[in-house]
Amino acid sequence: MHAMQYEITLPADYDMTTIRHRVATRGALLDDFPGLGLKAYGIRERGVDGSPVNQYAPFYLWAAPDGMNRFLWGPGFRGIRDDFGRPAVQHWTRLGFARGPASASAPRAAVRRTWRLAADADPAEAVDGALGELTRLGGTAGVHCTALAVDPRHWELVSFTVWEHAAPDTPERPGVAEARYEVLHLCRPELDALPEGRQW
């Protein structure tokens, strides 16, 4: 199972209603896409919630790699490429997933946190600690769902949490990069089939 995201950074004066219209008119096209656990149509607006940029940055959880491949080599991603150019696609192997108390709601916000493991860190210990945080966060009021994944090439961990409402502020942590998104739409064709807990 895989997590995936691409970030399309737009000009500082870009009219973000263009992206809102795009999602309003096209977002539901993936509502029944085979192999897709969820797609959160996330945006960042310059000057809003601490964002320095305008950005369209959807996040995906794939139930199986073949679903991700069908999307990347099919008409869905071709539309992104044709309209914005071909973005780099980040993807991570999923380590854990939890549904939150607000999993039946229509979410409005999301937070992505990324951090690299220290060169001398034991990866198993670091992942165990992060999975403990995933479990705690998954039980927090207002959480729709949360996932933890890893890029073992760079030993980078990523957590992505979807919120029913605006995400609460959290203390800054050294080495942890945080991005906060408004979620315009959530596709969830196979969300209920995603296994919870650690993925090994």
C-alpha cells in the first residue's frame, strides 16, 4: 500500500478560484476509482494559515500499487500534465493507518508532516515511536483519518492527517516540516477497505 503526493506550486498572484472550480467540476471523477483508498484534494493559499505559496497538492492513499499505476499512466494524470506540466510524484510505503472519530464526516483540512531519520538512528525504533503517535492521533476528536509512511531511499517519514475542521495548532518540532492544507473534496472509494494499524 502506498501514499502519494505531487505539489504544483503556482504564481504568487494566481487566482485560486481556478483550482476550486477545477476540483468542483472534476473532483468526483475519482469517487469510484479502483484501488484508490482516498484522495484529498488539498490546496495551500499564499498568506493563509502560514502558507508562503499558492499550491495545488492532492494526497493519495492507494489500496494497491496497480491502482496508482493505472492513475499515473492513464487520463487522470495526463490531465494534470497537460494543464500544469509534469510534476514530480512523491510516494512512500505505508507503515500505518487509523480511522478517527470523525471518519464519517466531510473533512475540511489536512496536515502533512515530514522528517528524516538521523544517520545514526535505529529505523525500527523510530518507526515504532511514530506508530505510537499515529495511534494516539487516530483517537483525537475531529480526526477523519491519519496515515504514516516511509521513503526508505532517503529514510524520510511522512504523516498525513485529515481533519473534520481546521487543524489545531501544534508546537514546532526540530527537523519536522509541516504543511497545512484546505481540503476541497475527498474521494474515498476504498477507504473502508484499508487495514488499520501497522502494516507489517
